[in-house]
Amino acid sequence: MLHPPRAFVYLDAVARAGSIRKAAENLHVASTALNRKILEIEAEIGTPLFERLPRGVRLTAAGEVLLATVRRTLGDLRLAASQVEQLRGLVRGVVRIGCAESVSTDLVPGVIAQYQRAHPGVRFQVASGVTPRLVQQLLDDDVDLALVHDPQPSESLRVISAIDQPLCAMLRPDHPLAGRASLRLAECQGYPVALGDHSFGSRRLLDALIVRSRLQFDVVLEASAVQTLKEFTRQTGAISFQFQIGTLREQASGELVSIPLDDRSLAGSQLVLAGREGRMLPIAALSFQEALVNRLADLTA
């Protein structure tokens, strides 16, 4: 195992924690020793790297510049360690993936389980959440890969694979609209609905169409978690909305019905597997990337 320079680890930890005390706790070192090391690095560089605040620290401009190099170096060391393992004929390592909630309870765990049967030495760290936060984690190298809905185009973002993902209405099988092959959003008026909060990409799509078309909805619940919306639909019959890939398990069990919305402004969404442009991934992450690409291809076959 290649161990990175301690100074690099310390700088990265303090920057992430925003506090020398919290970083020291995470590193299991004394805060006085960590502060002394940061001061030594600043003296060596010849300029402050952190601005001391009443409740923590934040990077100075010089600190931002240095930390970008530090994180690239840490990433390169992880890559080198992975390549050394590959040369020894082993597939080991840690794969860090950020994924939308729609794929965090079914698709991604399924791909991981299948992958680990062939590569039991690979461990995974999975972060789920909303697209903007996951993309930022990807650009900060906090995750190796991100599987998200409709990320904003960026020169820093490398699209590895993308599949079309219609937005669907989720209903109980006994709902009056449950027998339809497709729906327009306007047809959901007059029924109780449950919506994701404003951090959801799907919510922004829905709100834009609601305002433009002057639709009126009886919103009985707003939630920050997909599973909350699904369970509320199951228990009350209120209509909720989810990208198709997040409805597969409920459709297969018969608990809920998923009906695509065919409004033009809701039809262009995509599920995107992305990486950071210019970054060389560790061997394990590259190998798992291939498994994810193959699984997404199966969904469109």
C-alpha cells in the first residue's frame, strides 16, 4: 500500500472538515499537533493556506491552489496502488460511487452484488442524493463515478453512458388512472399528489410545466426522500412522480403502477453515468464502470 505524504493528508482533512478540531478527530490525532503541522506547512510555503474564523477555518486563495494539486496527487497515488495490485494479479480496492436515489435501492446494489461475486476483494462506498451535490462530489474527487439524472453540461464532466429516462406517474393499482398506457400531467389534476421537494430534478421539470400550463394540483405531501413518496402513494393512493428506472421494483411486485408522462417537456430526461474529465480512475473503478455500462445497455435492449 502506498502511503501519501502526511502533510497532504492533513491539508485535505482540514479543508474537508472546515475545522482543525474536527479534522483532528477524524484523523485521530491531537488538534494541537495538527494545528502545529498546518502552521509549519504555511511557514514553508510562505503564505497562509487557511483563514482562521471564529468557528473553524476556510481555504485562502493560495490554499485553494495548493489543495487542487494535493488532491490530484492523492488521486494519482490511489491509482498507482491500484495498478500495482493489478500487476500482482489481484482486483482489490475501494470504488466510490454517487448515485441518484432512483437507482440507489435497486439497480446499483444489484450491480454491486453481481460484481462482488466475481471480485470479492473490491469494497464500495455509495453516496446517494440530488444531482448537483453528487456532481460536485465527483468534481472534487470525493466519488469516482456518478450515476445521476440530467446533470448540467460541463467541460469538467465526462459522460460515459446515458440512457433516456421518462418521468412517470406512480399510482396504486386501484387508482382510476392506473389502466392508462400513458398520461399527460394535466390529467393528474383533481387527484391528491405527493411531490419531491425543490432539490429534486424531477420537481423542477414538473414546476416549469405546471406554471407554463397553469395547472392546479392538490399537493398533500412534499418529501425529500423517494422512498417516502413511494410509501405514501402505497398507503394513501396519492399520485407521486419518479423516473422510470426508480419504479422497476414496485412494478415487478405489483405494489404500484408506473405510467410514463408524455408531455413534451418531460420527455427528454436522461440517466447519465459520468466521471471527471481528465481523471484516470483506479483499476477497480474502471472495472466496475464497465459493469455499470453493460447494465445500462441491458435496460435499453
